[in-house]
Amino acid sequence: MIRKLARLALSILFAGAAASALAQAYPSRPVKLVVPYPAGGPADLLARIVAEKTAPRLGQPIVVENKSGAGGHIGGEMVARAQPDGYTLVLATIAHNGASKLYKNLSYDPTTDLQPVILVAESPSVLVVHNDVPAKSVKELLELARAKPGQLNYGSAGGGSAMHMAAELFKYMTKIDYVHIPYKGGAPAMADLLGGRVTMLFESVGTAHQHLKSGKIRALAVTSTKRNPSLPDVPTMEEAGVAGYASVPWYTISTAKGVPADIVNKLNTEMNVALKSPELAARWEKLGVMPLGGTPQDAVARNKVEFERWSKVIEAAGLSAN
């Protein structure tokens, strides 16, 4: 019995040493960062900035790969099913956490099969309408929607995306009726808004800002609890008359469940340094995002809170993406 215990102890010791050696050698080849949305959108731009600044610190390239579809779940599942070795990461969004309850038939559980590494950033959205829409305020938009039930529409980056959830929360809280048009990403949704084929979008402030200058779209309200510095004249939803409304999308870099803690911590440490780089301040401001950072535990806690919050909204509104 004593010999068996001794052998078991040695096995555990050797396994721990092997895992430690693996972590010390990590990464020995390029790391893949999956963006579950098309190129050109805010998630894609954010991922590429993080990859660019973190790769030199890791000593290996971080290759960004776009795998869009199913509201972000094609890319999410791809990473969840990858080897748990830290070489495959995903830029996870509300779709992989708070809005995952929209999907009843997923073949994986993003809340348990994906392991948070770090909170990357949060990005307030802004409600924008095509310039041909007569509404000049949220109040006027609500009056228009009630006068034409089911005739207005909004675009999104897909079911469960931040754009979708912000719009559905608005719909639920104001009791209006408009039609959801899901796209395979935010970029094509914005293209159709600019072309007048979509009435409205809940777009990230950074992405919307550049198009607002064109005069083709108009901002009605931001989704944060405070006004955005880059859009100081645009009211919050609260100020616009929708009491209690708040929707601030956040991004998490995650990996497959089971990646050794040493590797997760190494990724977290190097990404924290990258996020705080003074060189990135202007780029964050241009994108309209606030870098977050923190520990893996911070990421787990934020995702848990958001899951509970949005699950209640989904259940109360009777939403489903299936």
C-alpha cells in the first residue's frame, strides 16, 4: 500500500513538472485568435490590435482567423473543441455568454466549454437611424414605430450579438414592434443601413462615429449610463426617456476548457501589458472602446454576472434564435 502511494505521489510530481515545463516553453509556435465575425467589424479590429501588441511579448505570431456564422457560435465551438493547449483562442462576446440561452440546440455550452483568459474591453453602442427616417429623437422614433407596427426594422450582426441584444432590450422595455434582420456580422449590417435598406442599428460608438460624419445616418442615443466623450451631444437612453436602459457590450479572450493554469496566466499577464500600452490610447479612443484587463478570475466573474442579467431579459422577453 505504501509503495502504491509512493508511486502515485511520484506520478503526480512528474506530471506537475511536465505541465510546468510545457508552460515555460509556451508558446513554441504561432497562436491562433479566432474572431467569430467577419473582417472589418469592431470585434475584428479589436482582436487585431490585441494580437499585434501581444505577439512580440509572447515571441510568436498571433494569427487572427475569421470564422463567422450562427451568431458567433461557429467560431466559438471551433475553439471549444480545439486541443486545450493554449494555441487556439477566441474573442468571445455576449453571444458566448449572456445571450447563449437564445440557442436551444447548440452542440456545445459556451459558458462552460470556453475558459476566460482576460477581459479585453467594453464598447458602448449608439442607436443610429438612416437619415431618411423622419425621427430626430428616440421619442419620435417610438411614435413612428407605434404608428407603423411591424413596418420598421433593425439590423444586427446575428442572433445573440451585442447589436441584437441591445435592440431586443429596447424593444422589450418600450413595447414597440419592429423586425429583426440578422446579418453575418456588423459590417454588412452597417452597409445596408447606409444604403437605406435597414431602418436602424445599435452600432458600436467607434464604428458609427466614422459614418455619422457622412451625413447618411443620425445618432439618437447611446446605450451607456453616461454620455460618450466622442459623442457629447448625443443623450443616453435614460436621458432620451427610456428609464433604466443600459447595454454595454464587453469582449473576453477565451480558450478551450482545460488549458493549464500556467498558460492561461502567461497569456493574461502579457495581454494585460499590451492593453495598457500608452501607444494604444489613441486607437482605443478611435474605436470607442475602454480597455479592461484584470485577472482570469475577473473575467469569469464579469461573464457570470452578465450571463445572469441577460438570461433574465431573454426569458422575460421570450426570445429565441432557433
